[in-house]
Amino acid sequence: MLSSNMYNNLNLDRKREQQIDTLSVFNENVTEINPGKEYCVEFHTKVGKLKFIIQLSTEFPLEKPRIIVSPCITHQWVNNSGEIVRAPGLLNYTIHSDLGRVVQVIRREFELDQSLVLANNSNCVSGMLGYDNKHIAALSKDTEFFSLTNLTSSELLRLKNNVDCLDEFISDLPSIEESNKTIENTITKVMDLANSNIAKEKSITNLKTDISNQLEKIVSSQNTYAELSSKYAKLSEKYLPQSIANNLKEAALKCDEESEKIAEQFLEGELDIDMFLQVYLKTRTLSYTRKAKEERLSYQLKQLKDAGF
């Protein structure tokens, strides 16, 4: 059995891989710089192309990632060295967070921010230190993170010490509400699709029955076709000109044999003269007729053969 430490390490490694996989799920243009440790995400903004350098420590996902934006920009989430430190997703980062979604939210913030500007050298040095409290308060209306600045110290302590209050605070955040609405809409769509599929179950069952019946008919038709084909082959062989000629020849020989028997019966006195003449002449006539037909047909077949047919 695995020890508790080994089991926990395996779970952490699996969670680390899952977190890294979410980068490509929620973002485009993801490049692996150092496998398992450093990644790059490129995107376009008002000021041009930017990229995130995402660095993962050995303690990740227990420890939050380090995200640096390049080139340096002036933004309330970015410090003087270009590192993103005040994004809500990073501040509230836990092992249960999605790395790709955190990066996606930050990326969208920069993509949609029309006031975004590139920082010059002095701005990169001073960074967010140039924002005063009034400016931060003004930005608090548009950024979820700065909603914390409206709370008193006692309220912040309450959030820290009371998990239920923290959950309630987080659930009221606009992005969470939007995510919940998206989830509810998705669930509704899934339920509608499931109900639609259930409603079609009867028609599908009827179609299956129809198909089964059609297959039985096809099998029956195939069997009938096979029987008729066999009969056709036999009849075709029977009524071939050469077969007819052979049958005529055999029939003529039978008539000859029958006429000889009649003659023997007459000579032995078993038949009178009138009966003999009546039966004998009829049998001989039939024999001559069949021989004539057989000879005529054989002659025609020979002509066709000689003509190349």
C-alpha cells in the first residue's frame, strides 16, 4: 500500500498537471518555455501584443503562480516590476482554482481595458506606488478586488475568520454571479436536450422496429430470389436449344422401343390387327416426327455454330 505522504504527493502531481492543462483549455497561443515550470501566453490589446510569463514553483499548486506581463504596462493589478500581484484570481488563489481560468480573467481585463498604456522606465520603477487612495477608491467601482477597500477592519477580520461570510462575499461578486448564471443556463440547456432526447425515444424505438421488419422482409426476399434463381437456372438449362434437341432424340428412341414392344406383342398374338395398326402407327408417327424435329434443330444449331454465334 502507498504511504500517506506518497499518496498526497501523487495527488499533488496530478493536480499540478491538471492545472497546467487548463492553460490551453481557457487560452490561446500558449507556449511551453520550461516544461512544468514556465509558460508564455500571448494576446492582443489596445497597446499592442502583450505576453504573460507564468512561473510555477515546486510547491505549485499549493503555492500560487507568478505571472509577469511583458512589456510593462500601467495597471492597478501590476507592480513596478511588471508582476501581476493584485488580480482577484491570484489574491484568492487556492489549490482548487483553475490556472487557465485565472489567466483568462486577467487577459480579458487587459484586452478590454481601453485606458491601458505602456509604462515608461519611470513608471516601471514607481509602478502602482503612484496611485493614491482616492484613485484606488474610484477604481473600486469597476474592479472586484477593490471592493475589499470598502470594508472596515472588523469586516475584513470577519471574512478571514468566518468561512460562511467569505463564501457569501465571494458568491456576490459579479464574476461569480455571471459564472453561476452561465452554469444555470448550461444546466437548463442540458436538461432541455435530455428531455428532447427522451421525447424522441418512442419514435426511435418505432424506427428500430420498422428497420427490423424491413430487414426480415429483405431476408425473405433474398431467400425467394435464391429459390427463383435456382428454378430459372434449371429451366434455362432445360430449354436450351441443345437440351431440346437431346430431349427430342431421347423421346424418339423411347418411341422406337415402344413400337418394337408393340410389334412383339402383335407377333405373339396379344394384339389383334386393328389395335396393332392403330397403336403401332401412332407410335411410329410420333417417333418420326420427333426425329425430324431433332434433325432440323441440330442442323440449325450447326449452322449457327459455323456462323460464329
